[in-house]
Amino acid sequence: MLLEEILFPLVAVVILGLAKGGFGGVGAPVALPVMATGIPVETAIGVLLPVLLTMDIVNVVNHRKNADYPTIALALPGAFIGVGLGALMIHILPGKLIGGGIGIIAILFAVHALWSKPLGARGLPRWMALPFGAASGFTSSIAHAGGPPIHIFLLSRGYEQLRFAATSNMFMASVNVLKVWPFFAVGALSAETLRFAIWLVPVAGIAAGLGFVVARRLPKAVFKYTVNGLMILAGIKLILNALS
């Protein structure tokens, strides 16, 4: 393997682990754009799914008792549709075009994370879980960035912090499970991507554990600005690659 084929996936998974383990998922969408600067985007999409599923096991154990399951149940049919559409896009679109789309999504999410204000409890009706779930499923399938759409809805519900984190983590764990079969069907998951993912899974676990320690010492704002700045740079590179 070339250095960049090891370095960028390693950096991506470490950031993902830190984000999931200690910063409530802030910065998690940076993983795919960073990884895709070192390996083909089609490979990166497949490699990250087993890593995410491994982390989800820990999240499910930690959060299963505090989630709002009725809301999750309403959001999942939309997520199912969104995942299917996203997998179809992966199948029919050229890799460069997918990479450019991921770059645009990455920049939009980073800008939103850096400059938007919290929505607060605006009381979106519960049925809106369906379209937000669909958006989350689609962006999760295309870019493993399903958090921001569902977070917008969950923030509007006015949950306290633990219930918000639990509902978000349990929903995203469910979405990642939904992605397994479509990813196999379109070839995003294969023997090659699974072999690549094997050595990254323990790295993600260690990084997630470090996240709990780092979060106590590193201000969340520092982590937020660092990873979102990195996401903007990675997004720009993916867009330039698509245009070249």
C-alpha cells in the first residue's frame, strides 16, 4: 500500500472514533471525505460501514435504555427509502461524481456546524420524523453523514442531552444495519473492502475509548473547529478531483 492509502484512512477512523466516543458525533461526517482523499471513494464507502457497525455495538449497549423508540420507529421507514435511493446512486453514478457530491455535502455540513445556531425546542410535529429520516438515510448511504438531518429534527423535540444522544445513536445504528444488504447488492461491500476494514476496526475502538479521555481535556469547540475545517479542505479536494 502507498503511504496515502494507509495514512488518510487511519486519520479518518481516528477522528471518527474520537467523535463518536467523546464528542457526541461532532466531526463524524469528516471521516469519508478524508478517507476518500487516499483511496477511491467507492472503496472508502464500503470500508467505513463495518467500522461504523463495530462502534454501533458499543453505542447500543450504552444508550439502549434512554432512546425515544416511538420516534425512531416513525423515522425508520423514511430511512429505508433514503438508504435505497442512496445505494442506487452509488451503483449508477461514476466514482468521481459521487466524490464531488460527497465533497459538496461535506462542505455544507461543515459550514452548518460552524456557523448555525442551535434550533432549540421548536416543536416540529412527530410525523416529520419520516422525511427527516429519509434525508438522513440518503446522506448516510451516500456519504456516511446521516447525523445532521436527523439531528435537526431531534433538536427540535427539546430532548435533554442523554435522551437526545441515545435516540440519535440508536437511530443511526439502525440505519447502518439497513445499509448492509444494499451495500452488498451494489458492490460497495465486498471481500476487498472487508479485508481493508479489518485492520481499521481495532483502531476505531481504541480511538473511541480515547475520545472519552480526550473529551475531558480538550474543549469541544477546539475539536469542532478543527475537524470541520478539515472537512471543508477534504470536500474541496473531492470537488476538484471530480472536475479534473
